[in-house]
Amino acid sequence: MKLKRMNSKIWTVALVVATFATGCQKFLDRDPLGRYVLDEVQGSSFESEVFGAYANLRQEGVAGLPYIAIHGMRSDDSDKGSATNDGADAEGIFDNFQYRTDFWLMNNYWTHHYRLIQSANNVIVDINESGSTEPAVMINLAEAKFIRAYAYFNLVRTFGEIPKVDFRVTELGESNIAKSPSNVIFELIDADLQDAVAYLPTEWPADFAGRLTKGAAFALQAKTYLWRSNWGMALSAAESVINLGKYSLVTDYQSIFRETGENNVESIFEIQAFYSPTITNLGTQYATVQGVRGAGVWNLGWGWNTPTENLAQAFETGDPRKDATLLYSGQVNTPYNENVPPATATIPRNYWNKKVYTNPAVRNQMNSQAGQWMNVRIIRYADVLLMAAEAANEIGGPQNITKAKGYLEEVRGRARGNSTTILPVVTTDDQDELRDAIRHERRVELGMENERFFDLVRWDIDVDVLHAHGKTGYQLKHRLMPIPQPEIDKSGGKLIQNPDYQ
């Protein structure tokens, strides 16, 4: 197959998933997608600009520690973690909810998401000004609109009212505008995702694994509707993903989170990473900041975002997802049979996030222990099935209750495998009992995948659950974070702090 060379500087999406059929020797041989384009795929003059937007998905504030802290550490699934003398200020903010208006993690989350938005805006404006409606151009437009919608969804959930910047910024002062109501932001999100659904392809050739698809747009639609308790639209969007017939559950749950599991048949939206010790680093910080904190061969990362005992106890007896989610200190762990060092007085962590546990053979080949090559899983097919189950149950009625149980069973059945003694089928027709079962399943299926905090908020049980977990500093006002003070200062008074932090 003939390949056409593109500018390697605009690479954004890690190409073909490495195959480990003969060990890991091929991992370094994979070329970054975007450096070459298949002749069969008709590119557009805007493609390199779109790849630049994809690149901004790898920013620290979008796929690194700020993202993890805001989406993950505020829940009962995880704590700040790391060593006792590391990040006490962050522990106060994200574990104890002593929010500050000027803190680097929150600042970078805001800044990097708006940088992502601006890169998408540039694509959208350029395409609109061109007047082109060629199919390849419309796909690029849809990719940019998905990226903008994703960034705005993160921001509106985190901060509430935010500035609506849906134009190209040519001078810094142009973005110093007042906040828009949340419903106005959601109008933009809805419009962007509608275009994404209309124009994104249902699939890409294998060489383009990781590029956005129609399924990703439907899935993000479902997530935004679920956030607003729009059950009918959420169910419709989730079932649109299901009805595409392009996704299925991977039989071996733990394999999803290994290097060889990237961009598998369950993957709907992953932030792509590429790392080479000799060529370039186009990786993410995601695994680095969560890797086991230790010495020597166990200096795998910063050790932040560690699973709680509360999460460990949430798994039903025999649920294999527990051992796929938790990396146990002081024990030999599958699949690599490494003996993780025990907890100590200075690093008192009984568990680490196994979903960022890297293959030691790949570490050796990469000459790195930091896992920069690990993709960030954002939306999986199991998440879509559980969104469909939740929405159907909330709509109610015999037909929808049956449908909800079916979607729930698909997820539980995959986890159960061939066993007949664990994870019994949920048979209740009681809406409240089924609601509890679906919520439980979301927690154990998506543990340590940055869904839990926002689930607690939208279910309106965040105060009770977090207080029961010991995070008693949490109050309703902590659902929203304060606007970073540096942004307010730069705005010249146009950007107003959230009411609870004035």
C-alpha cells in the first residue's frame, strides 16, 4: 500500500496499536499516525490544522494531573496519594475541599482547556471562511467541533458559568469576556455534537486508529444529556452507538488497560500517546503522575491518585475487576508477576491505580519507567451500555426496565465470564433497586477512570457519599470550583468569580 508523506510536526494520533506477538520488540517500530496518510483516504487542506487540535488533547491540563485531580481525586474512589510530604497543598484542595482561587492545577486545567478550544475554533473558522463543503473538509470540521464540545463539557461541569469563546482570538484581549449561563454553553455543545454526529465517519482504516468517529460523538452526546437528566435523549444517543454495531466488550477486562489493549473494539474515545526514546516524545503525563512511587525499578511515577479502601470494598466477592483496578502494595501482581513494594510510613499506600500499570518489557525498550506512551481511555463501550441502562431505567415502564436490565447484564456478564458463582444476574423489576444496581455497576466497572465524582454530583448524592467516606469538608458549593484568579485578573473585571468564592 502506497503511503504519502505528511509534515511530521503535526502528528497527534498514535497510529497502529503495537502487536506483541513476538514479545514487545515491535512496539518501537510503530509510526505515529498523521506522519503518513493513506492514498485511499482523501485528506483536506485543513487536516494538519485538525491534527494540531488533536495534539492539544495531550496537554497536562486536559490529560495530566490537573485532569486527574479535578475528575478523579475529589471522589471517594481515590485520594491525592503519593508520599506524605508531597503535595500537601493539593491534598487540602482535592481531598479536603479547601479550594483556593489561585493554584497551578486548577489554573492549568482552565488554561489548557481554553487552548484546546481555541485550536478547535481556528479550524472551524478557517473551514467556514473557505466555504468548502467537500466530504473530507466536513469531517475535519466535525472533528474540531467534537473537540470543542468535549472541552466545554469538562469546563461547564467543573466551573459552571464560563466564557463562551466560539471565535478566533487574534488579540489576547478579545477573549476577556463575561461568563455565559450554563444553558448557553450547552446550546453550543449540543450544536457542535449534532454536526459531529452528522459528518464523522463510523470508522477509520486501522492506520488512523484513534481518530474521532460518529460513535464517539453519539457517546459524548449521551454523556452530556445524562448530566442534564434528559433521559430520553440520553437513551437515544447511547442506543445510536449500540446500533452502529461497531463496538463490543473485550472478553478479558484487564487487557483493556494494557499497552496491547489500546484502541480495541471497546474503545470509543482515547487520547492518543506516542513516545520514543530516540525520536520524540508525543506522550501524555497521565500514567507518569499515577505510577507507583518508589525507588529503583519501582520509581514508576509520582504516585498521585491512589485508590481508597472504600473503592476496594465496593467490589462484590470474586469480581475480577477488583484485581484489574487495584495494584496491591507488598504483593505479587498479575499480569507481569512483579512484587510491588509494601506500604511504608512515608508512602502509606496500600493500592495504586492498576489501569496505568505499564509492561516492564516496554519500560525497558523505552528506556523509561514513566509510561509516557500510555493512551488515556476517555469513553469505553461499557460506559455507553451503562448510560443506556441508567437512562432506560429512569424513563421507566416494563419495556424500558427490561431493556435496562439487558444492558446491565451485558457489562456484568463480561465481568463474570464463565463463572457461575459470582456476580449474579440482576433480576429485580423495582426501579429503585435497579437504579442502585446500575450505579454500583458504574462504580466498579469504571473505577479509577475519572467518572465517579461527576456521577455523584449528577445523582445528587455527593454530600452524603463523600461525608460517609470521611471527606466531611465537602459542601454543595464544592460541586463547582472557583474561577482561577489569574484569569479574573487578566480579564480586567469582565470575568466575575463564582458566588461562593467571592
